[in-house]
Amino acid sequence: MTEFAVQFSRWVAAYLPDVHQGIAWVRVFNEVGKDNSGLLTFDQLKNVVRLKLKVSKQAFTDDELKVLWCALDEKDADSITQLDFGRFMKLAKGLFEHKAPKQFRHTSDVGEFHAHRDNTRSTRAVEELKERSNNTFLRQEVEAAGQALPTSDEVKALSRLFNTKMEAILGAGAKGWNRLFKDVDVDCSGLMTYDEFEQGIRQRLKLSLDEVSAVSLKALWCVLDGDDSGYIEQGEFQSFMQREVESTVTLDKRQQLLQNRARNQFAQYEAYVEREKLLDRHKSTVQTWKMRAELEAAGHPPLNDDAKRDLAVVFCKWLAAHDPADVTTAWLRLFRSVDSDSAGLLTYDELQRVVRSKFGITKKEFAETQLKMLWCAIDEDDSDTVQLVEFGRFVKRARGHFTRDESSATTPVAFRYAGMTRAVQIDVRVGSRAREMIEASMRPKIRALPRRRLEQDFAVLLMRTSYAVADELDFMPMDEFQKEQFLFRQREWDTYREKLPVMQGDLTDPAYFDFISFCQYASIASGMRRGRMIFEELIDANGTSVIVSRAPTLPQRNELLPEAHSIRVGDRLLNWMLERYDGVLRPVIPPTSSALPRAPVLVEGCQRVADIFTLNEFALTSTVTPLASGAGVAWTLVAPATLWGAQVLQLRGDEPKNDFEVMAVLAYLRRCGVPATSITRFEKGGTQVTHEIRWAPGFVVAA
């Protein structure tokens, strides 16, 4: 591994000779994968070696490249973190010497670069190198200014100052340092450079030069980055931000805190055990994995997507005959009628009673083997129980293949599952395409539209706010969420990229923003459907984990999570607008009084929210008009930055959706004391979207 690290360092130094070699590799990887995932794949490593570093197969064969990857990806996760790769690069420290180009030298007495006499580079090149040298020569600048490195006590004093500011501004408690690190770690690499560190201190913590001078901040950085790698890890930053905790707490107090923490963790564990016992009481008498093994031993391979769809069609036929009132919600009524103890779970025994007793299907019509296959198709995760969302997802497989009108004609249809064919009388004509193909055919076309580039601050705000709120709702570990989003994006990327020439990571490109916000919200929706009340979450790069239990103040039912997410995101977007804009752009909040707000004031406020979205290039054009009834407004956007993604999320039935504009305007109305609802329509060939925002009657005065 050390030899690999030395060799890789030589290649990087040859490619970027003027960049601090501690962080040069980060820049190389950012050039090939600007996806902000913080993960590296084998393909990205290969692109770096072959395309960027120009290393031929003769110099470094594909087999050697695979050996290197296998050594890096020890866990067979098919990806590694940039932090892990940074630790790999550190193996070359002290074994590889890199000298700066002769045409530039650093004058320590003034802390500046000067071109050598034989330099033939342009003045612009000198300036670019000067800008890039901030991290490389911080120690020389500190020494040139006569500033000594801070002592241990001085570092602790700065830690206290930073924590005080952090609590006042972020108010995040013990996890505040983690939120601060994520805010400034733009590329999600798990590494912080000096530029990111300075941005966090100056912009997020709002520390002025009077409080901490520029040279003092650089001197502090030199202490934190003790190995001159050009960056610090998340764990190192955590150690600095929490270094004061131990010295300020007395022994008795510390023991008390540890005891309280132990009691809390034990209480969480007891709650977890009780929940597991409750789940055990609602599990099937036969385990699903054993059922699958028995079926395979009998010669029945696992079901493919077509077979699962056919089973869903058969089940919906029985369901429609049992409850013909409203087929679209019949499955929900069935689940609740069977779930008599309100556990939110369905077992195999209960499914068996439904098919045999409620539906009246005999073993001659549907054999026990087929019934077990039906259960295996529903319980895809082998948990021995089926939640409401899993049951609904299974029923959705029949969408597009079963209608009430077709149920009058009974046609013998071959019920297909892998390896077997059995004639079954059903009331529906079965299509031949898999569910994924149906969804793909129904998706809107991916096409280029004449849209202007988004304001970067605004695009980052929308994405980070959505992520931060998802983190706060505590429905799944965020390290697990990040990986799921990364894998989902990888699956969708090739198809999207074939239609549009977009660059990963460029949030200002509306086409890429449309794609990545879709991936983010599809992952959020998936995570919420499988939300857990108690889970273990990694909180830093050192493998430290905590047990997280969803607070009683948060939604306790997963189906309530999407609405809570939309409300919180909308409130934060509105707060940002109120802080950022004034004058004619600032949305007016009517004063709190006994008088109800007037409709013209609310229409004007909605218009200003729309103007802010348009000003930040969220849409090509944006128009707000009062409804004819006077009970709301219609907001029409042409080519918004979420046009394609919003339609696909609606098609998939995912909640919440990435309709940032709706979240913001509903937040504005709530702030005015007016509850409201929205309906969205996509018009004119899918290039225009209209939101009908209606406020509740009795809360607004017409004039």
C-alpha cells in the first residue's frame, strides 16, 4: 500500500505541480466527480488514472489498478470515502519529495510569491498561483508576521469562543460542531481545507477580525493541521471543538453526566427491546426465508418482476370482487380490517385467512404453493411481517394492468412465475411489460429547455435545507441515507446523462439541479416509508456512533413525516427570504391583531415570494394571479428548475415532493395565520406548471 501511495503521489505531483500535495489529490477527484457524494467509485479512480493523470496501461496495468482498488475497498462496499483515500495518500508522507517549480519562489520575509528572472509565465499565471498558495505557505506567512503558534491554553480559549458563537447562532447543542463541519464541507469529502475553515469561522460563526485576526486564524490552523497535509479530518475538528468539555467539568459532575448518559442509553435499549418483542408477537409462524428455501427446493426459482406483477393483478381481482365500492382504496380498508390490534403489520397467517375466508378462494383455485409465492412477493425483505407501505407497494404493481371495466370479461390467462405455468381464471388482461418499463414509458421526456443558470447560493440553500430537515426528523441514519441516495443517483444517472449533456455537481445548471433534487427527494421519500423509531447512526469519520431515538415532539407515524418535512423546509426558506431581502421584494407579514388579513395583501405577499424565486432564476418566467373566486391565487411557472423531477416524483407517488415554491408560499400564508392547500397541474406539453393555492374560508377578508 505504501508503494502504491508513493506512486500515486508522483502522478498527482506531475499533474498539479503548483498545488500543495496534501490536497492536490482532492482537486483531481473533484474534476471527475463533482457529485458532492463524498464517495469514490472504481470507475472514478480509473478515470483519474487514465484520463487525468495520463498513466498508460504499460506503466500501470488494469490488473494493478484492480489490486489497488481491492486494497482500498476492504469492506467490498463498491465505494470508498474520500476520507479513506486521504488516509491512503498520507502513507506516502516523508517518502516522496516534491519541489515547487523553479520559476516561482516564496520570499519568507514578506510572505509573497515573486517570479524568478527566467520565468516565462504570464502575470495572470503568477496571480493564479498566488491565490492557490494560501494553504501551502500558511506557516511562512505566520512566521513572517512574527506571530507565534498558539499555546494549548490559547487553543482552548479559541475553542471556547467558537463554541459560544456556535451555540448563539446554530443552537445545535452537542451536534453543533457536526452541523458546522457539514455546512462548510462543500464537496462532502469529510475533509476541511483552510479556505473552508475560514469560511465557516467568518461567515457561519460571524467572527470578526477584531475577535480573531487573520494571522491568528492561520496560526490556529497550523496547530490543527499539525502534519501539514493541507486539510483536517472531521474527527480532528471535533476534537478541537470539544477539547474544553473535559477540563471545565468537575469529576463529580462528569460522573453524573456519564451516569445520566448510561441511563438514557439503557432506556433507549429497553424501548428497542420492547419494540422488538412487539414485532415478534406479530410475526408469521413460518419464516419467509424458510418459505423461499422450501419453494426453491421444490423446483420453483425466485419470482421475477413479471410474476410479481401477475400475482398483484390476481390479488386485485379478488379484492375488487370482495370490495367493489372503490378499488383504489379497497386495499387500505382490507389491511385495516385485518390489522385488528392496530400494530400496523400483516402476517402470513392473516394473509392466508384473507384469501381463504374473506375472498373465498379454495386450494383448488389457488394452491398453497402459490399462496406462499404470493407472500414471498409481498414480504420482499424477509422480515416475516408486512407493513402498510409494503402492502400498498405490492398492490401498485397491478397499476396499468387491471381496471374495473375489464373485469366483466373473464379470460383464461396463464399465471406466470419462474419455472411454472398454471391456468387461472382472472377478470383482467395482463400486459407483458415489467413495472419498471411501464414507469419509464410514462415518465416525461428529458429535454433541454432555454433556462438561465440558477443563483448558486439559492440552489445550495434548497438542497442543504432539504437534507438538514431530513436529518432533524430522525427517521433513518444519515450515513445510510447518503449511501442510498448515492446508489439511487448512480442507477438513474446514465439514462439522464444520455439525454442531456450535464455535468455532475453543477447545481447552477437547472437541468442538473432538476436531476439531483429528484434523486434527493426520491431517497427521502423511500427512507420515510421505511422510517425507524430507534437506530444507530455514525456521527463522525472515526466510526463513533450513537443510538438515536425519535423524539416525542417529532411525528411518530411515518406517514406524517412528509408533511412535517415540507412545513419545516418552507419555514426555513421563508426565514431566509425575510433576512435576505427588504423593500419591495420582502414578503409583507400583516401585523398580528384581531383583524383578519385582507386578500390583496396576501396576493401581494405571494407575488413577492414568486419574485424572489424568479430573481434567483428558478424559472424562466413566473406569474401570480388571483383566483376568480377570490379564495386564493394561481402561480404559473414556465420551465422551473424542478420541472422533470417533480413530474416523476408525482408519477412514483413519492412524498414529499421537491416543490420548493409551494413550500415557501404555504409557509408565508401560515406566517400570516392563514391555512392553505395547493393543487399542481403540468400543462403545455410539460413545460409549464401551475399551482392553485387556496386559503381556508373564514381566515381572509375579501377587500
